[in-house]
Amino acid sequence: MQITILPELKAYIDPLTPDEHDALERSLLAEGCRDALVLWGEVLVDGHNRYGICQKHGLPFQTVQNPRFQSMEDVHLWMIDQHLGRRSVSDFQRGVLALRKREIISARRARLLAASPPPESLPPEDEVAPMPQAHTPGAPDAPEIRALNSREDIARAARLSSNQVVMIEKIQKHATPEVVEALKAGDISLNAAAAVASLPEQEQKDAALAGKEELRQAARRVREARRKPPVASEPAPASDADSAASATPGDELEALRQRVRVLEQENAALRERLARWQAQAAPSP
């Protein structure tokens, strides 16, 4: 049987870690390849790791066709749904896959709108479904085409909280590759990676290169900076109009008396200066 490996499909889902691959290899050597590899024609869709191990050790395997695939988008959606249902997939990976699913469905919806009659004759978005297709008993199901319109929809699809989805979106947009790799390796938590992603790019890289402890310290500094209360600004001095508006009659009288004392002191100083000038200017006898 001819089986074709497409690099884009093999790399579409994050690869197994070395430990996970070794565990799978031990399982296949002990129990054989019990799950059939999924094909689309000759193209291998699911089971790249199992296929490679079986080829390496000459182990037999079974295949199953999925005739419901009509495009590479169908293949991608099916792969995403398969991995969203696996417990071994991390929270970050599930979030990324759910966001990727939203992009595919949104692009499909946009094409449908561009090729369809005026908007008033279109069905609601959540009722858009794939074309009816024949089903072959025993074949894997085609992906469910349902719009992910909100962050809550994405969270349900990925079995995450809405807050986790927010953090994953932030990491995708702002985190450097070094921080993402540290997250995938388990060096920092999802929450810590989202905090570090708010730092400038060079600071993220420096923290990641310094190791997981520095990454955690950087995340802690970001959180502490957010918790600090804002610096209270000094109250602006009240204007004369404000003072006058809030003053009582007694206050006004005292202010007038103070003003009179100041003016009397200024007048006394002026008279003293005038007397000195007159004494200097007087002719000598």
C-alpha cells in the first residue's frame, strides 16, 4: 500500500516529546499497533508517529479511509477535533488548536458569504453545515462545522476557562518563541507566560535564556507591578474663586484683617525707605 507523508500535516500538531515518543514505541512493541492509521486517499492524516515506529521495527498495522474529507480544511478540522479530545494535550495546545479552528471556520464562512445570495437569505451562522456526504461504516466522523463566535465558545471547545483563552491569545500575539518553548516544555505556567509576554521582546528573550527560575521571577515582578497602588497626585491648590465660594462670613472677616495687617507692614516699610532717602538727599549745613 502506498502511503504519502505530507510535511505540513505531520507538523500541523505539536510533535511528541522524546519521552512521549519512547513510551509510544514501548507500547507498540509490547502490544502491537491496535489503532488503524487514518488516510485520505494515499495521504496519511493521523498516526504519523505510529507509522514511523511500525516502519522502523517492521510491525504490521491497519489503515482506514475517511471518504468525508473534501478538502485540506476538512482534514485540518478533523485533526484538531481529534487532539482536542485527548487528555495528553496541554491546556496551551488545546487553546491554540481551538483558536486555529475558529480561524478555519471564519475563513470558510467568509467564502460562503462571498459566494452566496444577499445576506437576508442566508441562514444563521451557527446553522451553517458541510455539504451532505456519504458515510462509510467504520470510517472516522467528519469534523463538526459549528462557528466559534465568542471566547466562551472557544473555551468550551478547548475545555478551558475564558480567562485561560485570554492568556493564550496574549501569548500567541506577544510572547517570543523562547517564552513559548519554555511554556511547552513545562518550565513556566500558562499564567506566568502570559505575564512575561507583557514585557518588551528583549526582556522576554533574556529571561528565557537565563532559565526557568528567571522566567518565574520576571512573571512575579510583572504581577507585583500590577498590584502596586497608583501614586496619589497632590491636590491642586484651590483657586481664589473656589476659596471665596467655600468661605464662611467669619473666614472672610479674618482674611480681610490679615490683608490689612500685611498692607500696614508694607506701608511702614515704604515710609521707612522714604525717610532714609530724604535724609540722604538733604543738603549738608
